[in-house]
Amino acid sequence: MLEQVLRYIKNWFLLPNGKHYGTFSVNGGNVDLPFLKGGQYFRVIGSVFNDGLHKYGDGEILLDETFTGYIWALAIPEPVIDLAEQIEAWSVKNEQAVTGPYQSESFGGYSYTLKDDAKVGLSWVSVFSDRLNLWRKL
């Protein structure tokens, strides 16, 4: 979810001089990146198998390959990481309501209203937009 949040806010929290271009090798599921610290997030761009957001030294197994591309060193603030975790929890809890065909339901004398194109259910973006906008780049 963190990667989706960063894409939405168009802010990767890239460190100054944080773009590292070169040929990188992933061997045994690991890549040696001496310019990163343990627990630091990084973005891979240009890989066939490993493009995306990763956390250095967290035990994540990458797919073995050698690629020429970019590794971005990131400094994502803790409040953004916490917000992404809250969004993930909200999404799991509300997934059925967001993806279901009903806009509203009531029980007792049962009635329902189906969604139409103009009335889309709540999404994590609409629910968290005020908090996300604090970090959003235009």
C-alpha cells in the first residue's frame, strides 16, 4: 500500500543525490547497495523482475537478475508510513463495501440502492485525501 500512496501523492521522498544509475546484480535474492542503510526504503527502476518499492535489509527476497537502471535512495517520513498502514487496514476492512454493487442498504423493511456511474463508493483516496494532501506534490 505504501507504494500506491507514494504514487498517488507523487512524492517518493527522494534524498538529494539519491538517484543511483548503474548496473546492479541481484544474487541469492539480495542486492548489495552500500549507499543505503538497513531499513531504508529504495525504489528500483529499470529492472525486469524487481521494479518498485523495497526496504533494504528487511529479509525481502528479490528475484535474481542483473539490470541497468536506477536505484533511488528514499527518506520516507514515519507519519507517511503510518498513514499507509492505516489506509491498508481501512481498505481490508471496507473492501467489500468499496467493490460491491450497492450504494446503500437498509434492513428491517429491506431496501437497497445500486451504484451508478456517477455514484462510486468511497475509496481510500477520498477517505484519506485531506491527510494525503499534506504530502502531495503537484
